[in-house]
Amino acid sequence: MEYFYHILVIVTIYGILAVSLNIVVGYTGILSIGHAAFYGIGAYTSALLTLHTSVPFLPALICGAALAAVAGALLGLPTLRIRGDYLLIATLGFCEIVRSILKNEVQLTRGPLGLSGIPSAE
């Protein structure tokens, strides 16, 4: 039964990501690929807070969402006036920068090995 709940949580997370991407691309028609970068920023922030500090799950989740929102605002400021393919390229570049930082910053994120031992939400 524990495996079923794990799969249900993963499906729910990816469902939320799909719905948010559908809102941006489907309803507004804005081509943006920045969702993966914001997801990574929020996920790594909350995981690092729960691993290396005594911050409980819910405050770490809120901090991760807040940092992803700040990153979104910082990306949004210079990209307010661009549309179409140029916005797509700008968000793709941002996504690649975040991926490169997360993969190569071995001291912080353990690079390609990833983070292990993240405590579950209780």
C-alpha cells in the first residue's frame, strides 16, 4: 500500500505540472519552457532545507515555492516585452542555466548523484 501512495504522489505532482503548463501554453498561447527550472528550484530548495537544517516539511515547501516565485519574477522582469519564439528561447536558456548549476554544483546538490535520504512528509 505504501508503494501505491508513492505512485499517487508522483502522479499528482506531474499532474499539477501538466495543468500549469496547459494554462500557460494552452489558454494564453505563450510558449514558455521555464516550468522545469522553477520546479527544480523549488524542489531542491525544499529538499536541501529538510536535509541540512531542522526545518519541517511544510515550511520547507513554502520556502521552495517562494524561491521559485522570486526566480520567476527575476526572469519575468527582462522578458516582459518579448513574445513568441524569443520568449521560448529565453526560457529555454534559463532552464539550461538552472540545469547546469544543479548538475555541476556538486558541493550543494551532489551533482548527477542527486540528493538521497530526503525525509518524507509526516
